[in-house]
Amino acid sequence: MADVVRTWVFRILFAIGSLLVVLVIPIVALFGQRAMIAYSHAWARFHGAIARWIMGVRTQVSGAALPHGPVLYAAKHEAMYETLELPYRLGGPAVVIKRELAQIPLWGWAARIYGALPVDREASAKALRQLMSDAAVFKDQGRSVIVFPEGSRMAHGERPPLRSGFAGLYRALGYPVVPIALDSGRRWPRKGHAHAGPVRVLIGEAIPPGLPRREIEERVHAAINALND
């Protein structure tokens, strides 16, 4: 019962806070991308703070040190939690998002200013070409990129194959890949209420660029599922 109450208190406070965040976006946008990145990080800190204080959910990071220079982060996706926590903790990489999110009024505009790569769910040739074109912009900037290569949120323990666009993004960027495993679905299931305790985040060793498609997909898939016990 306590988990139910805490979860609903969190949802209400986060919804109110997020509404205020969105209303201020037009002002922040006047100051450009750096301001938008800093603003999104403040939102992430607010999210993390009330998750800790209200629900007792905190982030526990372990594993390899983050490399210097731009990389492609490939992360497991089990809850909304990591969509805010990881970009903040990784220093503001560009984020691959579903195109539907980029079409949300005001929020989608802010995401593009921040640095988002919208992708279609269908792995059509046109969609993949657009992804490669968008990725080239961030490569020219020397900016890291984060992607959830399995696609939508999955329940903890599920191990779906990587989406077809991942290999193309890896090839287009030419960056090392840093795989990130996590178990947020154990604390924050998609259907249900949050449970107190740590969300484990495991940073994997960097995988070099230029590997064949099958090898990079196999290595990334194994690494991001390392906490799927």
C-alpha cells in the first residue's frame, strides 16, 4: 500500500513540475542549445530528487570509466527513469527518440533545440537515410549520441533483438560504442508501482568502431543485458 501512495505522490509532483518546466521552454529557447541542455539537466535533477525523497529510488552507477571524446551510448530501456537520468549523467548527448515524441507541441520543439534524432518506428529505407543524415550533423559537432537500440521500454528480463537502425547509426557515426546495462524495470515496472531501492547502471567497456554488423549487434546486445538476472 505504501508503494502505491508514494508512487502517486511522485506522479502528481512530477506532473506539476514538468508542466512548469514546459511553460518556461519558450524563454529558455531564446538562449539556444546550451541553455536548453542545462535546463533539461535541471529537470532531470528534479526528477531524481523526488524519486529519491518520495519513493526511495536512487541511481547506483558502476563499471568502466566514461571515455574521452564522442561515443555512441547504447542503453537498455526498461522505464522512463533512464530517459532523464542517463542524458544528464552522461553530459548531454544527442538523443535518438521516437518521431511521435518530436511531434508533441512545445516539447518536441525543445527536444530538437536540445539535440534529438527523431526516428520512425518503421525501418524503411527513407527513415534510415533520414537518421543517417541527422546523425551526420552531430558527428560534425563532435557530440556524443545515446540510443536505446532495442526500441521501446521492455519489462525487466526481456531481451528483444536490436532494431535495424542501430547498425546504420553505428556505421554512420564511426564512434566507439559504450553499452549501458540497467535494471530500472525491477524498481519501476511499466505496469505497477515503484519499489524503493537502487536502480543499477552498469557502464560497459567501449567497443571499437568499424566492426561487422553481426559482431557489433551481438556484443552490444549481450552487454546491455548484463543485468537481466
